[in-house]
Amino acid sequence: MIDIQGITKSFGSLQVLKGIDLHIDKGEVVSIVGPSGAGKTTLLQIIGTLDKPDAGTVHIDGIDVTTLSQKKLSDFRNQHIGFVFQFHQLLPEFTAIENIMIPAFIAGKSHAEAKQRAQELLEFMGLTDRASHKPAELSGGEKQRIAVARALVNNPAVILADEPSGSLDSKNKAELHQLFFDLRDRYGQTFVIVTHDESLAAITDRTIHLRDGLIEMPEAIPSPIPEQEPVQEEEIETADPSTEAEDPSTQL
Ligand SMILES: Nc1ncnc2c1ncn2[C@@H]1O[C@H](COP(=O)(O)OP(=O)(O)O)[C@@H](O)[C@H]1O
Ligand SMILES: [Mg+2]
């Protein structure tokens, strides 16, 4: 449902993306990792139609977004793509529920329809009692979850998240990460998440390693240190501390 082929992108003489091919299925939670400057944000912005590649195609739900006009692109983005950034970027003068409803208004939904969807999302996230709070009255974790609800309001094909938990403490981070998987289970929501967080990358369905403008092939990625075999409980119970003293090598 997202099909990316042969994407290249340069800024001046700097070639940031050197030929990216990537296919993402509906309901997949994919993470993109890589060193700073590797081109992660650039790739996400191209998938999200916020930037155009120099060459290559991006198909989302069968539509080649690289050929759409500016006017069509903004409609497409509003209806098919949800964004979550490192900082929530909620509008400070609007309440939580109003922030969630705004993209639905832009899509031409009625007030009643937008409100019903926003309420459903708030309830799913356990934030119903925060509906009429303004962003300044919400915690960092709550603001990020409201930003996720805003991204979801128009049932997008994909949510693109750029370091979404980068500004959260570990508890809120874990809650936000869990929310992504809960949303996948409930709505079949697809996520592409740029992250530095290894614990998040480890639990996603697939991790794309970006380096020097290319996707690293799996065999080129150093495998993690193998886990120790778990010690059997019986071994612990039957282990006799005196056997160690009988080992001749320890008596020298
Ligand atoms: N609009 C731009 N103009 C010029 N250079 C850019 C622009 N956007 C990104 N770059 C450069 O492209 C490279 C990749 O940037 P980026 O995609 O933000 O990397 P990452 O998100 O992996 O840290 C960096 O060297 C960055 O400075
Ligand atoms: Mg970045």
C-alpha cells in the first residue's frame, strides 16, 4: 500500500538519498533508524508529500503522489496522511478536542461528525476528561497523544512520525509506543516511525536502517550480542557451592 521506488534527493551538491526502494503493507509498524544526517527526515517528508524527490515514485493507496499538483497534494495529505512530530505542534488557543477536529473540518466533515470521531479517539486514549483542556494544561505525554489523535482523525492510510517520543520521559515514551501498537490492533493503522529509541525499534515489525542515503542490507548490519541461554531453575536449585572448592584448579 506504500510503494517507494528509486527515490533520490539532493540538496545542492549533497546527495541525501541515493536510491531508496521500500514497500510497506497495511497495518505494518515500521521503524526507520540511522545516524543523524542519514536522510531519515528527508525520506519521511518525501513519503508524506511535504517534499518532492529528484527521481523515483511514491505510491500511496495506488496513487503516485509525486505526480499530483500542489492543490491536489494538500487535499491528499489531509485525507491520507497523518503526521506526528517530536514536538506536538498543537495550536495553543484551541482545546484538545478542537485540535483533533481541525483536520476533519479541513476535509469538509460536519461539526457533528468531526466531534464524534474526536470523542471516540479521546476515549480510546483514555483522555476523555482532558477534552476541554488547552495544550498548556496538558502534560507532555498527553499532548503527544492528542497529536496522535489529530493525526488519526481522517483515518489516514499511514501515520508518519518523526522522533515522536524524542521529548518524552521513559514512562510517557513507553505509553506512546504502546499506543501505536494498540492503534494498529484496533484500526489496522499503518505507522512509519523515525526513531533513535532502540527499545521502540526492537518491537516494531521491521526496522529500516538508513545510512549514507541507502537502506542497509540486513547482512551488513551487525547482529546484536546473542542472548545468554536462560539458566534452568533446577540447575540453580541443585547447584552445590561446595563443588567449586573441590575443583583442583581452584585449590592451587
Ligand atoms: N532543506 C534542506 N536544505 C539543505 N540541506 C538539507 C535540507 N534538509 C536536510 N538537509 C541535509 O540533508 C542531510 C540529511 O538530513 P535529514 O534528512 O534531516 O537527516 P536525519 O533526519 O537522518 O538526521 C543533512 O546533511 C541535512 O543537513
Ligand atoms: Mg531527522
